[in-house]
Amino acid sequence: EIVMTQSPATLSVSPGERATLSCRASQSVSSNLVWYQQKPGQAPRLLIYGASTRATGIPARFSGSGSGTEFSLTISSLQSEDFAVYYCQQYNNWPRTFGQGTKLEIK
Amino acid sequence: EVQLVESGGGLVQPGGSLRLSCAASGFTFSGYLLYWVRQAPGKGLESVSAITSNGDKTYYANSVKGRFTISRDNSKNTLYLQMGSLRAEDMAVYYCARVGTAYFDFWGQGILVTVSS
């Protein structure tokens, strides 16, 4: 199965600043990658699919890029509600596999 | 409105069994691939098991293979996960999730399974 590796494990950023999270796949997943946001006690929320397409209702400050094995999620100007854990997940191969998550915390 | 509602969780002793259910509504249940995804306390997300829309193909993570069985009843719009020989490391919040175009587009609220003596 495809192994997804996220970095860093924890990212400390001040509100209003830019945050960039990375995700690497152990083999090419083309553009078949999604990003989820998860807050404590909640189910994951879909942010980005197809590596770069925002899901319905997701603010424009969230953007995704990459293809093949290297991907990134950028949040251009962090709002208080953006501090959460972010997961990447590939859907190119069966089974769908997740990265271990990046915790975005307030600096 | 799409809804996935898990039930059947709770406290079970090591070696015990539990059956989770996921009741679906608001969409054509029989048309979708479904997963069980779990999250141990303070940990990340793990795909545990999956089943195709008509139930002809299933997937199990190595960690649960031989102990868990996924099934679905398309006439009842319900997904199941029969869990046996439970271990401490199976303790987690279990989510059912729908695969839309190709990725998880809807999740249940999750149900906690606690394995402890």
C-alpha cells in the first residue's frame, strides 16, 4: 500500500501569517490527493481534492498544489479557526491511505 | 441531506466482540463504496476496512485482518463492522465514511470503542 508522509508533525504559526504543510507519497498518486482538516471531537472536513481544487465552501485562503509524489497545502493568512490538524490522503490506489497529520498550532 | 450515523460502540473486555452499525440516509446507499476509518486517542486516521457498493469486494487493514468483518445491507441502508478478539490497540473512535467521486466526501460523527478490563 502507498505510504503517505507529512511534515512537519507540528507547525507553530502566528495568526495572519502563511503556513505551508507538506505531504509525500511513497509512489506516484498522480493528482489523486485530498486534504482534510480535523478539529478536536469532530470528524475530518474535506478541504481540497484533486490536489488543488477547493471543496465547496472552503475559503480561498486554502490552496493545494503538487502532483506525483510531492504535495503541499498553503493557508495564506491564518485565521483563529484554522488551527487544527491537517491530513493528506491518497485515493489513487486501494486502499485509501492517510498521512500521519500535521498539527497547526498558534505561535 | 446526507447523514451517516454510527452506533454500537462502548466498553468491551479484551478478547471480546462488538458490532458497529452505520445507518445512512439522504443518498442512494447501494451506489457507494464505504469505509470504516478509526482514530486511536491522540493519533491519526487509519483505514480499517472497506466494502464495494454491492458487497462483492472487501478490504481489511493488516492490523484487523481475520478479526473484523465488514458487511452491508443495501435494503436497510446500513453498514456494519463485526469486531472480534478485540485488543487494547483497537480502542479508537470509529467513523464510517462514504467514498464519493473517489475520496471520502461524507463522514459520520464517530463512535467510541473502549477495550479495557
